[in-house]
Amino acid sequence: MSRGVELAVRSATCTTVGLALGLTWWLINRLFEADVFCTGEGCLGVVLLLYPALLVVCALLGHFVLTSSGLPHGWLVAMLGPMASGVFIGLWPALTPFATVASVTGGYLVAGLVSAPVAFRSQ
């Protein structure tokens, strides 16, 4: 396979994982807004404890999917993806569902493209 095709496959894989994680994150936010996990004034503690844990779980889930799909250096995408997603989320003036999904998808795409030279160099 040529480098261009490998880069396209890498980009598509990272974008698909980012889209799935973005939709998952949006669904979890909707469940919090609908008071499914908690009701009343005790929700702040649950949110403050659960959001960082969910971020770690999403990163580990992304790592598992990326490495099991055979993506070279999937661990690097799994580390850089949430960081790039956080930067993109900070750029939106209002956190809408589209902004959440687009930020996470774009974050994983950028992480896949940035880590591509490392993956290609090791082959």
C-alpha cells in the first residue's frame, strides 16, 4: 500500500473512533441534563467525580479500538485525541451537541494526522 492510502485509512479510522466517542460523550451529557444519574443539589459532586473518570474511560476505549484495528501507534492517537478534543471544545463559544461531536471527531483526526510520521517511520 502506498503512503497516501495508508494515511487515508489512518485518517478514516481515527475519525470513526472520534465520531463514536463524541456521540458517546454527547449522550452522557444528555443523561446528566435529564437528571438520570442524580437529582437535586447532590449532582455537582457526581459530575465533578464522574466527568474525569468518563474522560479516562473514553480514552482507554479509544486506545482499545485503535490498537485492535491494527493501527500503528494507536496508543499515541489515544493520548493525543482527548487533548486535541479539549482544545477544540474550548474554541466554541457555546457547547452545543454539534460542537461536542465535531470537536471530538476533529481532535482524533488531528491526532491521527500528527502521529502519522511516527507510525510511518517505524515501519
